[in-house]
Amino acid sequence: MPLWTATCHSYEAWTCGFHHRNGNLVYSGGDDLLFRCHDVRQKPDQAVFTSRAHEAGVTCVQSDPLQEDTLRTGSYDEHLYTWDARAPRRPLERTRLDGGVWRIKRHPRLVDRLLTACMYGGSHVTDARGATVASFRRHASIVYGADWCRLPAAAVAVEGDGDGTHRLEADQGDQCDEGTRGSGPSVAVTCSFYDNLLCVWEA
């Protein structure tokens, strides 16, 4: 049973998501280059805000669960955008990531690590300022999927290419509290489209 519906974009809608602490706020992005916020307590035709900052279709949106009022969006314009939900007239940061940012995944423990699936540009890990700290380019096709392992790295045992099983070693960084920095290894998984490839890698 529908609770609330809205025609949110004039072209294809690519992405949507809730604010992580306010279930009344939902965000959407579309091929019309618009990034929008909607309040389900208001009429569907009354958006809370509409941003035209992107130069191509908006492909992903994420409300950051570790940083209050921080939003991030990705776009075909090959940039990662960081926003303050309280003042969304313009982005706080605009970081170039080649290939088109299709998916954004915040690290489950480290406040300064983001994983992105960048379509034709591979996958990248950036810090909170948008600087690239790791890249994975083994995919020969469009990278659409990406996620972090939420367990300590020592819980991941990977079968090598003919040379046995590799278990990542944990250190104190793997046991860090939510929102703190740690120095231990993290494990990511990414997938690509036409080559049907799924890769687990240390980031």
C-alpha cells in the first residue's frame, strides 16, 4: 500500500534514499541533473530543496550515518559531491573521480573512508576531503557494485590463485570504535557488468 508518491524528476530517476536519522526526509537524483529533497509530511509537489549543481545525471545519494547532516552524491559528470543537509544551496566539496560515480559506500567504522564504484574508472577509496587513498582497476568493464566487509579483516579468508588461502591479519585498527580512525586493513568487494567479474580486495 503506497504511503506517499511523487513525480520527482522530468527524466529517469536514478537513485533515492532516506536521511539516516529522519525518516520523513527522502532524497532523489535523476537524469534531469537534479538532486532533490522531499518531506513526506508535505505535498508531493513541494520539494524541500532542488539542486542544479550537477553537470550530468545524478546516479547515487547517501546520507552519512557517521557524520551528522552530511550528504554525498555521485554523477555521470565524474564527480563526488559532499553536502551539508542544513545548507544545501551549494556543495561543500566537489571531487573529480574519473568514470562516473555510480555507487558510494561509507566505511562502517572509519569516518574518513569512502568506497566508490566509478563505472568506467574502476573503484576508488577516498578520504573525508575527497583525496584518493586507494584504487582498484582490475575490472575490464563498467563497475556498478561496491561494498565494505563489516567484519574485522581477520574474519576474511581468501582462496588465492593456486597458492593457498590468505587470511588478512588484524591489528588494533580493526577493533576501533565507530567513527574513529584505524590503521588496520579493510576489505572491499566490487563487481563489473559485461565481464561478470566479482573482486574481493584489500583497501
